[in-house]
Amino acid sequence: MNLYHLRYFIELVHTRHYTKAASRLGITQPSLSHAISQLENELGIPLFERIGRNTSLTRFGEEFLAYAENSLSILDNGIESLKHSARGNGLIRLGFLRPLGVEFIPSLAAGFLQQHPELDIDFIFRTGSTSYLLDGLAAKDYDLIFSSQAPEEYKEYHLTSEPVAYQDLVVIVPKNHPLAGRRSVSLEETLPYPYIYFAKGAGIRSDVNELFRLLGEKPSIAYEVEEDQVIAGLVARNFGIAIVPYMDLLLRLDVQILTITNPVYKRKIYMVSSANSYLPPAVQLFREYVTEQDFLGEDEGKIVL
């Protein structure tokens, strides 16, 4: 069924006059008559009947009018929604590591909105572990995620990762621990004590592994946990010590925060997108905005898995 014929039909209903309707539509009267005839032939019923010089709907035409107006309204709304998005408006779906939700992500989103007051932008914010976020990105639940670098096993997902920020790693110990009187520590000094370690599904585990690789030693692992907040809670209750990203939560727990003097290491946070997914204009603008921020203080370039 020709969409133009539906629009012609609705215009003729409103004007109830072929000549006036054709003029408003910018077509000839014979063209309008032919279009209505084709529509009636396709439906197999008359839609109009003439009363003098005017045109009136049959009862079938009245029934069809409701369907036609509803269908075109849905279509027009869809077209306008897509045009709205094409102009840079719309929804940006972000996934990120929970500690980044305290300051980093809110600051980025607020700065972006401030830079583009002309746009109508909404955000969806979701948190999770790196593996959870990467799986969500592959399932197209997110437009962008901010996480650890994707492990090698995610290569088939065709992800593009770009380092955008550093995150400090610290050692935390219970308040009654032998190291609790210190403000900093060499990682070698922590080796006698059992660790609460990040589980294999956590992206940060590779960063912690790298610290010990640089040291040339291996820690004694008592427990493996995926969430950094859970690890911090276990440390506060004397289940062991841990290396975690610095987060404000630590200040509210019964733990001592120790900076790591050796080896020197900073964890990188990556902005990750999928090459298999189309990025809407609003997301592209936000991605460019994040890239322009100088959080690293150097040009690291992009890493493509």
C-alpha cells in the first residue's frame, strides 16, 4: 500500500473536495482521483461517496480513517524521533566501574551537557565489573563503557579501547594490622601477609598481577572476590590485606590506606566501544568530548583488539 495514497486519503477527508485537496497536496485532480481509485480497488470497498460537489466518507471510509491516521501518526513520530537523534539529540547509555561513578563519570556527563546546551541529551548509567560491562557492550546494552582494558579473550568482540584516565592503586590493611601505622609501603613488605585478591573475572586482576610481576614475587592469596567494595569490607574485618583502587568508601571503613612506593604503577581506565555497533551522533559527540579531555597528560593513542 502506497503511503502517499494514505496521506492523499486523509487530506481528502479533511477538505471533502477533490479540487481543494489536490491543490493542498500540490498534485493534479486527476492524480488524486487515480490514487483514491487505486486505494479503493486494493481494499475492495468504496471509501467515498459524492454528495453534490462535495465528497463524504462511506462507513467503510470512516473505519479506515482511524487506521490510516493512527498508522501515519506512528510513522511520523518514528521519523521525527530519528531526525531528532540525527541532530545529535537522544540517549547515551554508559556502563562503568562502580568507583568511577563517584566523581569521574558524573563530571564527564555534566561537562558534556554544559558544552552542548543546545542538545536534548539523556543518560543511562549502569555499573558492574569489567567482564560484566564487556558482555553488556557485546550484547548492545551499552553504547560506551569505562573499564579495565579488555582481556585477550574478548578479541572476537572487535572492541576499540582508548585509555582516558589513571586510577591510583593502594594497599589497604585492617586498623590493627602491623602495617597500619604506616602511610606508604613497598609491596615487598606486604608479602608475609595473606591477600584478599580480585577474582579471575575482574578486569583489575591483571593490573594487580602486573604489580607483582614487576616485583618478581607472588602474593599469598587467602580469598578471591570480584567486587572491590566487598574486598574492602573483608579487609576491615581482618580477613586479610588487599590492593584496590582508591575510592572514598575506604575513608569510612576501619582500614588503613597505604600508598605503594615500589613498584611504581598507575592503573589505566579505558573507554571501550564495539566496532560492530553503530554509535548514534549523540554518543559520537560524547566520545569525542571524552577524548579531548587531558586526563592522561599524554597522547596514548587507541588500542584496537
